[in-house]
Amino acid sequence: MRQLLILSVCTLCVLLLGGCQGPAEADSADRSLKVTIKGGGQFPDFLVGTWKSEPLEWEISFESNGTVSRVLHQPVRLPIIIAEGKGYREAPDGTIWDYQLGQCQAEYDPDTRRLGVGIFVDHFLIKTPIMEMKGNMVDYFDGPVSEDGEKWNAQWIHSISSGAPDAVPDSGEPQPMVFTKINTP
């Protein structure tokens, strides 16, 4: 398990530093995120709906066609519609949050009930009246879904690079997150 965790962190760092897509893909109109089912097969009905995590209140919405349609990105609770490839919000004080997605990934293994979702932000800008921060980040959630299909016990790996020439991606220890299904269409 520890080796898998180390491999996941290393993969995230490579993707973070190297990017997830080329320039031609960045302009693609269809950014839908289809969940890959290990061994083929259909997307399970029990995953359909919106899942909310504790702590931090991330939200990830899965559709019946096996796509991830929406993410509520933390810590600023920025809604991102995956197919649009971006999230944007402006506050009354002039603060701006602007996230541009890369090619995200999601997979499910029915044999182990393991679900993994990677949210790749190729570029973000957070601009307040007193500071500005740019960079890229990766958030990856991975873990088993309960037998009753109501809980997803994930490990969250977060990596961020501020874009400074000498910046090293900040990759903390994996943190446990428990997602609970809060709505089913």
C-alpha cells in the first residue's frame, strides 16, 4: 500500500511539472470526464449522484452515463463544470478565482470497489486586492466505496506549484476523506 502511495505521489509530481495535455487539447470543446471501468463493463448505478466529503466539503457529481459532471473545488468552494473545463468567480471586493482544467481522470475497479478521481488544474489565478498567486495543482482521491454504496473512504493527495521558477511542488501527506452520497438523481 505504501509503495502504491509513493508511486501515486511521484506520478502526480511528474504530471504537475510536465502538464497533462498539449496546446491543441487545451482548446477542445469536449472535456467530459468519463470514468474508466477496470475490465470493462457498465458504470455502477450506486455511484450516480453527488458525493460530499468530510472534512473540507469537496463535492464530486457522477452522472448515469459514467461521467463526472461537476466538482466543488476546495478550499474556496469554486464550482467547476468539467465539460466547460473551467471555474471562475469574482467577489464584491474584486477577488478573482480563475481555474483552467487539464485532462482529468477517473477510474473504478468493480473487483475491489476502488474509485479514483484526479482533478488537474493546469492554471489557476487567485487575485485579491493585496496579493496574486498563479500556478497549477493536482487533487487526487482514491479509495474503496462501501458495500452499501453510501460511503467512499478516500485518501486525498494534493500537490500545488505556485509557478515561481524555483518552486518545488508542495505535496503533503495523504489525508483521509470520507465522501457520503448527498443526492441521487
